[in-house]
Amino acid sequence: MKKQLAIMTASLVLAATLAGCAQPAQRSAAHMNYIGADAAKNMAAADAQVDTANASFSGANLGEKNGLSYYQVDFTANGREYHYAIDAMTGTVIELSSAASAQQTTGTGQQTATAGQQAAAAGQVDENQAKQIALDHAGVAESDTSFLWVKPDYEDGVAVYEVEFYVASTNTEYDYEIEAATGSIRSYDYDAENYRPGQQGVTGETKSEQEIRDIALAKVPGATEKDIRLKLDHDDGRLLYEGKIVYQGMEYEFEIDAYSGAIQEWDAESIFD
């Protein structure tokens, strides 16, 4: 009896040990398909059009968000700070942000002058020039954007333009801060919203994205598809659409249940507040 008990105990210990090893082994197998930190650094630098020899990297750490593994790559180059999220499997740029470093004097970055900046060389830029500077930098035509708006503002006492636009074909949002006096880009963000490799869209018993758009647009008479932006999100295990409409100087933010189409939140305010 004691011998049988000892055998059973040893078997249980071995099973527990193997079970404990299985999960790390599975993670290691998945990691074998990752591009690696060095490749992520190279891809981030290439996207920023920076030579890796001139970049000072502070990290390329592996992280995970919503089940997606990515490398967080941070570096400085030419007086700017860059922060990238790079898909660990494909090398796709998921997010990026860039701003002049604390040591960089405003407006002295080594940027190639765009058409908008050249037009503004004789004086302060206007809203149309600020918009064009952002579009030129992103390499996006205005006709390919929706939800495009420009808002004058102040940042640390400096007059700036905030420029925001959305490109539906890539499901990407761009945000720019442009200095009004010089046309220089103080900061910019790029966000591939709700990114999934090979994403095929929403499945299951949910409303279609177009149905959700129609529900939201019906609340703002006169607004069209060019004025709305949506993204799919999760809240306590349920799917919902978060969105924004900008129309005639007003900004509407909302949340709509993806299953029922019920409007859960709706806020409106002037874009000039």
C-alpha cells in the first residue's frame, strides 16, 4: 500500500512538473516566430527615415495588448524622440509617436520642407497650410481622408494647430501638432486602430459597422460619412463601437452597443472650447 501511494505521489508530481513546463514551452515556440528586437529596431528606424547608427535606442521590449504581441521601440535621433509599437510577428508599425526632445530648440529640427512649409516661409501659417503640412508628412492625399479637421490652440504658451484625420482604407488615425509661427511639426501620432493581423472584420450576432454609422449620423442632421470615425472595442466582455463626429464646429463622442445598436453614451461640445 505504501509503495502504491509513493508511486501515485511521484506520478502526480511528474504530471504537475510537465504541466508547468508546457506553457513556457508553448510561449517559447511562439517566440521563435517573432522578428526579434534587433529587427524591430531596424524597422522602426527605417520608418522614421533614420540611420540606426545615428539613433540612440533606450529599449525594444516585448509587450502584449489585447492578445497581440509587439515590440515597444524607443529611441532618439536628430533632436527628436520616437516611440514605436511593432507587431512581433509581422513587423507592421501599429503605433508611433514623435516629438522634439527636451534639448531640441523649437523649430530647429532637421525636417525636409514640405510644400506647406515653403508656402508659409514668409509668415505665420494658416489652417490650410497646417493641414497640408500634416498631409504631406503622412504621405496621404486629402481625398483619401475622412474626419479631417484643424483646430488652433496653445501648447506651453506657443500658438499651434492641432490637425487630425482618419484614413479608412488602413483604419488609421493621425494626429499632428504644428507650430503656427514656423510650420514645424512639434509632435505627431499614428495609430492603426483595432489592428489585427489578417483582420476580417466583425463576426457574430452584431450590428454591421454601416448600421452603427447610420445610427450615429441620424443624431446629427447634415453630417455625412466624411464626418464620422468608428472603432470597435471591448467593455467588460461586450463589444461596442466608440466613435466621433465632427460637424459644423461641434464634436460628438459616443459609444454604441455592437449587439443592440443602443446608444450608451453621447457627448457634444464645440471644437473651439
